[in-house]
Amino acid sequence: GGLDDDDGSDDDETKDDDDQDDDDDREEEEEAGALEVFRRLGSATSFEVAPSVALENERRRCVTLAPGASRSRVEALYALEAVAERGKPVEPPKKPESAPFFLPSAPLPAAQEKEEDQRPTKRTKRGDETSLASVALNGATTPEDVLAFLGALGPAAVDAEIALLCRGPHDDAGLKALGAVLTHFRSALETRHHFDALQGYVHRLLQHHADSLATDQLAPLVRDLHQSQSAATMRLRSLFHESLCLVDFFLSRSGG
């Protein structure tokens, strides 16, 4: 009888071990599935949002990211100086001591010189204004138009467009263009959309035009932008806090 009892207890222990192994395997599968979802979310560039969800997000004034913008593109706006520094040559190129021969330079034909003169330049038809300035100063332009224009450019091109907006506090036309861009950025921040891209654009604006932005002409617009930025940041923090509270609640309910 004792042997039979021992065999029964061994069977129960074996069954418990098998159940524990099944639970462990199930947890590992669920964890792997969750990691795969997060991996896909991290690598995705845009998401399809149901109309009902979009309306609810709009009602709650949720902060949204720029559609179609990869994380690396936005992060590159903060690292352009570091990239340029790494791209510098270790030592400047050395001029050869003596060239073996010299080729005579013949004058260009008249037809070719005329063709060279007629080639389009990087400036727009509005003279000294860059393309971004032309878009921002257009009376029919909306903040979405400005963001769409910048969103179609690469990080280096975005930096160039912003850098060429103004030549300094003495540039009246440039200050006007800066004011138009500040107004569009403030309006875009108030919508809570394209939040990640806007942070990069404002960063480049401050990086290139800090002196111009400190002028009396632009100071009120900078204050308005600061207020919109602070309100959007506080809203983002409240959403994070709300999400963390929900996670803590579900973890406590599950005993985790």
C-alpha cells in the first residue's frame, strides 16, 4: 500500500511539473508575441487609424506624430552638427608641389555661355526668399502646407531651408519670413499634430536664428510659440501619466 501511495504522489508531482512547464511556455509565447508587436510598431513609419479612433483622439486633443516620418529622420535634425563634424577630413588636402603639365583653358562658345546664364538658380522668383519663405509668406498657406513642404525634404534640406530664412537682425525681409514661419509653427503646435517633427524644426530654427529671434520685432511671436509649446508638452506629459496609471492598474489586477 505504501508503494502505491508513493507512486500516486510521484504522478501528481509530475503532472504539476508538466502544468508549470505549459504555463511557462505560454508566458514565453505571449512575451515573444508582445515583443514582435513592439518591434513592428517601432519600425513602422505610418499607421492606419480607424475614423472613430481619429475622432476620439481629436476630441481628447491627443498628441500625434508626423505621418510617414521615420524616427531616424526626425532624430537626424538634432545631430546634423555631429554628422558634419564626423565627415570632416582628418587633414586638409595637400596641394601638389608641381603639376606635370598645364592644360590651356579655352573660352566657352557664346551659345554655351548663354545657356549657362539661363540655368535656373536655387533662389525662387521672389528674389532673396527661399522656398520655405515663399510658402510661409503666401497668404493662402496653412500650417499644414508648411509642414507638408518640410516633410517632403530630407534632414539636410530642411536645415538648409531654415538656415536661409534670414541673414541676421539687419535683414528686414528675413525677419518677416521668420515671423511667418513662427506663426505657422505656433498654429501647428496648437493642433497637437506632427509633434515630433515640429520639435526638430523649432530646434533648427533656434540653432540658426537665435540672435534674430531675440529682436523686438519677433519677441512677441517667440513668446506665443513658447506658450503653445508649453501647453502641448504639458498635454503630452498628462497623456503619459494617464497611460502609466492604466499600466499600473492592470499590473496590480493581474498580480504582476
